[in-house]
Amino acid sequence: MPDDSAPPGRLTAQDDLEAMARTLEASGRFKVLRRLDAVTHLHAGDLAACRLGLMLDLETTGVDPRRDEIIEFALTPFHYDGEGRIVSVDEAFSRLRQPAQPIPPEITRITGITDAMVAGQTVDPAEVSAFIAPAALIIAHNAQFDRRFAEAFSPAFALKPWACSMSQIDWRAEGYEGTKLSYLATQGGFFHAGHRATNDCLATLEVLAAPLPIGGVTGLARLLQSARRASWRIWAENSPFDLKDVLKARGYRWNGDPGPAPKAWYIDVDEADREAEVAFLRAEIYRGEIDPLMRRITAFERFSERA
């Protein structure tokens, strides 16, 4: 194996590899991806003046929080300043958990987590609750998925504001063609061992810590702006069936899930756009006066079963 240590003034094996990578990149014919070992875009700052965030990622036996279970928990603490810059990344809370039923083969294929790895492993909800208590914000890269599983595991997650690094940043406006974490990582010049919870947390933090290509601010700064804005969820209950394509074209989505929310088309809009959306429904969908069902949503309810 190559020895990375070297006397002062001499290049190490790592230096040689980095020099080769720069040569390849300078040719214009290659793009080099570097393995992510730690978050690199850290900003110097006073921890005492920062807030504590938690990056969360879960691996589960499926996609239904009413039926499927968590098999891996990762919560990575980080401190961020008032400008949305990450100052530190701290030791992660990382646990495996044995589900009541064997892990489906397709989940093992995706995650690499086997029944043997989780045998006898548990996660204490009280320990999780204590770990998240100091946090000012929880972030997940698909909070619509992770928050529902997390809240089903521990009600402490319902007391925290959440943000979604996948849906609450306009990645396309920043020159990206996709929102999956592996794609964002590739665009950021690195790769990681995906579909393991702690690795995904670090990769997401690396993406959020970097300046956006067009906006210039960090991804986290942009995410915080979005998360702090209230929105309105507006339902088009009992809308005419022949106008469903009109609703879809405008960005409405169908809710067919069981629960307190109606089975209907709905849309989320910023507070400033609420009246315009109601006017659209009255003019184009119902063709008359109607007061649609609406609910104001903040980061405390967003992405949860309560929204």
C-alpha cells in the first residue's frame, strides 16, 4: 500500500493523486469526482453565536410509515450562522434497528443492510428525543418521506420545524437538471457511498454548505429562506372530473391517502399567492363563488401527516 506520509518538502501519494486529478480536469476532457470523507465547505465562525441543526436520514423496509419500519437512523448535528453558512459538523447519532419482519430483499440490495446486521439492534425513542431536543431545525433530503416515519417513531419530531433540501431549493434555477442526492453530489464534484444513512447526511451537508452556482449564497441559506416562509395548502374538493388536466397543468397534486385530509386535488402556494389561486379556482374550475378548503402551513407542520 502507498505510504501517504512523507518528509517535509516531499510529495505524498495523496499529493500525486491530486496533481493527476488537476491535470485531467485541466485537459477539458475529463471530470474528476473526489470521494467525500468529510464536509469541506466549512466557514469560520463563533459556535456560541450559531444555531444547531440536525441532518436526518432514515433507511426503512418500505415507503408506508403505517406498515413499514425504520432499520437505520442517522442524525448528524451541525452549527450554522445567520448567513446560512455551516460552521461545524459534529459526531452523528447512528443506529441500526431490527424490524419485526425480515428485511425485503430489494431493500437489502439498495442499502446493503442485512438481517444479520440488524439482529438484536434497537433504537431507544427516549435517547432520540434527548438528542434532538437542542436542535433549532431538522433537515432531510425528502422530508415528505422521512418526517412521517420519524414522527411515527417518536412524537418529539412533531415539535420541531423541518426543511427539505430536495424540494425547497429551486435546483433547476441554479443550473441543475435533477434533485436526487447522487446527482447533486456529482454536480458538486464528489461521490459517496449512498443509501447508508450517515453517508447520505454528510453528502447532503456538503451540498448545502457549498455556494450555489448562480445565486452565490449557500444552498443552506436558500433552504432557510424557503423553510421560514408560510404557505397555504388549497384543496379543489369536488372539482369537475373533466378539468383534472387543467389542475394538473397548474401544479395541483392528487391526495388519495387515508387520513384527515380530503381525497382531492390540492396545491401549496406562498402566502402572497393565496388570493390569486382562489380567484383561479372560482373562475376556471368552479365558475362561481366558492370558498375552498385552505390551511396555513409552517415548518412545524410541513411534510407531516398533519399538513
